[in-house]
Amino acid sequence: MTAVAPPRDARVPTLSAWWVLIAGVIGFVASLTLTVEKIDLLLNPSYVPSCNINPIVSCGSVMTTPQASVLGFPNSVIGIAAFTVVVVTGVLAVAKVPLPQWYWIGVTIGTLIAAGFVHWLIFQSLYRIGALCPYCMVVWVVTIALLVVAASIVFRPVLEEGRGGAIARVLFQWRWSIATLWFTAVFLLIMVRFWNYWSTLI
């Protein structure tokens, strides 16, 4: 009889493990705070959320839109559930508890879906709602950063074993540079979209 190899555990570098944990905590706190603000607004329509900074940076303007409750309840509730999983994963990774490769693949796929949703929300905020939610933007940043880290954990052993094409190696090597360029592109889109307001502050 041929022995069946046990599922391989992914090797998680210490820095990546801490990245996952910190991203999870930040995302959880932002989602929880946004949910509390939403509840306060529902209980008292005249309530002014703490993240209402100016006419553009105003989570109150975003929370009352249909895009803020895609599934019929606040998107932040999804964030609480999702980031709870991320926090637990981060704690296990920091504690060096071995997690199978398929688990990290699942985390990466889930984060990829979340990143797609985040980019839809970015488009809606800029070109449909016309306002920015500070806590939402925090979730945008940590979700994209988490995607880079989770994908790195999945693909690192593949590339170290000599598998994967040249393009995959280049993307892995320059992953943070690419992420930085993407953050910069989003920042520039925000500046251009609301330049009429920003220019009044100069």
C-alpha cells in the first residue's frame, strides 16, 4: 500500500504572523467602532458620529446609504466577523501553531474577495456617495495589506521549491512596491475627485 502524505503546514515568518495579527486587530476595532456609531445613529437620528470631520470626510454621510448595508445589515458587521477570524489566525501564527497550507489558501481567497468588495466601496464612495468614511478607509488599507501578506505566506514555499513562473517571482519580490503604488493611486484618485474642496483648505 502507498502511504498518503499528511497535509503540509505552511511556514509563517514571524514578521508575517505579526502583520496578520495587527491587521486583524486594527480591522476589528475599526469595524466595531463603525458598528457602534451606526447603532447610535439609528437610536438617535440627530446624533453626530465622531468621524464626521468635514463635508467630505464624514462617515455619517456614508452610513445612511444603501451601499453601507449591501446584505441588509451594516457592512461593518461583516467586518467584525471576518476580522475576528483574522485575529484568531494571527494569534495562532504568532504562537507558532502550525496551520495547514489549505487553511492559508482559504484565508487568501477570502481576503481576495474582501479586497474586491473594498474596491467596489472605494468606487461607490468616490463617484456615487461623494464622501469618505475614515473607519472604512482604515479597513481598506488593512484589507489590502492583509491580502499581500496572506498571499506571500501561500506562495513563498512554492517559489522556494523552484516552482512558479518568472512573473510570479517578480510579483512576489516587488509585492510591497506594487501595493504602495496602488495605495498611491487610490490617494491620487481621492485628491482629484475632491480637489474642489481640498483647494479651499490651502
